[in-house]
Amino acid sequence: MKLAATFLMALRALRRNKMRTVLTMLGIIIGVGAVIAMVAIGNGATSQVEDQIAALGQNVVLVFAGSVTSGGVRAGWGNAGTLKPRDADAIKREIPDAIAISPEVRTSCQISYASQNWFTSIIGEGPDYFTIRNWNFTEGTSFTDQDVRSSNKVCIIGATIQFQLFEDEDPLGKILRINGVPFTIVGVLESRGLSVQGQDQDDLVVLPYTSAMKRIMGVTNLRTINIEASSPDKIEVVQDQITDLLRQKHRIQEDHDDDFTIRNQQEFTKAATATSRILTILVVSIASVSLLVGGIGIMNIMLVSVTERTREIGIRMAVGAHGRDILLQFLIEATSLSSMGGVIGIVLGMGASKIISLTAQWPTRISPLSVLLSFMFSACVGIFFGFYPAKKAAALDPIEALRYE
């Protein structure tokens, strides 16, 4: 029997019981739709995290003070006081692929303007910080190298500080008191919203790092050194060169651990997206159970169909149909059920992800690969769960089938 004729015969058999056909496909439809929607949501979340981290800078290498052991106690990142401004100068001077460098210190304290006050993060940086972090200004400009050398009392505020202390007033040129010390505002940073960890990135004041160290914090050590490599393929080279340079500068012996820690932006990206990927895999695995249930439903209905059509199978065999023709017909019926359910599920899953994106303001990204795999998986479900009923139908004895009532 020709394949086309077998296919048409299978479709006619499915049309005879439209309601049963639809209900049988429902498990596949729900399963495929849920997988498509969950993958789109997971991809959207991962993409959002990657975009947020990318906005913090490209090719960024971070050197943290710390990771030094004393008396059996190991100091955490930024707490050991092992980095000095001269280390940043040495990196800038001796590593050509480090194209931008910003020493960093951090603290938190009270700031005030007129009758308003606010508790916020104070960050001491170099002029290259805003280039490294790809952070633009809505007003004003960055401080200069001369401001750093002279520890000038100038500062740059984030969007949250502008809103909390100045509202509709132009902050440029105004005097902001930080821990009682007057600083002149020379710039306002564009808003970046919440970070991956849910912190307000705009709630900060940026000073020349020398001003922060001498006038606010009273320290001589750096917490971090921010470095931008010239290109992605130079990141590991820059890390190795910094390690060798700092070990030499700090006079660390070969059998001793580094008294600093180096990380790059790619490592943070992998760590930040790992959780969302794991959650996506978990949710998709749960949604895939619906496909398994749908496959069992197809097997059940096909077994019922074989029983109901036993006499029909016997007549077909009596007029010349072979067992392989019967096997092929029932396999086509099962595969058609699952494939049509897969197509409908894909459409519903794409629609659901779009609705979620519009109503919940949650980013979604539909992956063509997930659509293709979902369809192929649904078709394979039909073949796998339809094979046993088809084989059972093909193995019927024609004489016994004709006698069946």
C-alpha cells in the first residue's frame, strides 16, 4: 500500500472521533506549550542578567585585596589591606594591555544638602572608572587626573541621590556634604536601576579615590583595582601578568599564597547566569512530565482503537493488506496525534510567553532550537508510545479478527 493512501486512511480514522482525538492531543499540547513558555522565560532571565553584567563593562579584570592567611585566619576579599595605590600605578606603567585602570575604595556614610540628608555608598575611583564601566553622564563630566593628584573635593552623584536630595533642582555646582566635608558636584550619572543582586546601582556618590582615602576614610589601602583589558583574548594574559607583577612587588615567595585575588567579568557572568539556567532546566523537566503523560494517553487511546477496529483490521488483511501496512497506519495515527499536538502547543507556548512578557513586564526570549526540539520530541513521543499498539494490530490473526464482535 502506498504511503500517501495509508496516511489519508489514518487521518480519516482520527476524524471519526474528533473529541477523542482532541482530548488525546491535550497532554501533548500542554506539555509542549509549557516547555516553550518556560524556556522562553528562562532565556529571558538569563539574557537580562547577561545584559546587566555587560553594562558594568567589557573585558574587565578585578584585583581584590585579601586572601591572606595570618594566624590560621584567612582574610576575605578587600579586607586584608594588601593593595596600595602604587600597585595600580605599576600595573598602568608595566602592563600595556591594561588600557584603563581605576583604584577603588568603598564606604558608607551620611550625606546632606541644605535641609535634606541621605545615607548612601561612597566610592573612591579614578577617572577611568566610568570608561571601564561604560557609565555615561546625564549632566556634567568626570573628575580629572589633576583632581586625583590634588585630592580635590569634587564628586559625582547617582540618579537616586539627585532625586532624594535635589528633586527638580539642578545639582551641578552645588555643595554636597559627605560626613561633614563639603564636596562640589561636577557630574550626574545616568540611571542603571537595580543590579543582579537587587541593589540600587544609582544610590552612590563617586569621589576621586585619593579624596575618599584622605578626607573621608583615613586609610592608605585600596579595596579593589578595576582594569580593562584591550580585548577579550587578552584577559587571561593580563591576569597572568598582573599576578606575576604583584607577587614581585609584594615580595611573595614561591611557596606562599597570593595576598590578592583576581577575577574577571566573564567569571561573574557565568556565576550569575548559572542559577537561572539551573532553575530553567528544573522547570522544563517538570513541564516535560506532561509530554510523558500525553504519550501514555496516546498509547491508551491507540490500544482502545485497535480493540474497536479489530474486525476492520481483519477485513483489510483478508483483502490483501500486509502486517507492515497495518503497523504503518497505526504508527501514522499516533505520530499525527502527537505532531499536531506539538504544533498547537508551540503556538500556545509562544503566545503564553508573549502575554507573560506584556502583562508581567518579564523579559522572554523564544529559542528556535527549543521550538525545533519540542516538535521533534513530540513526534518521537507518538512513535514511541504508538509502536506497541501498532505492533499489536499488525500481529492480529486475520481469521480471529474477522470473528471478533
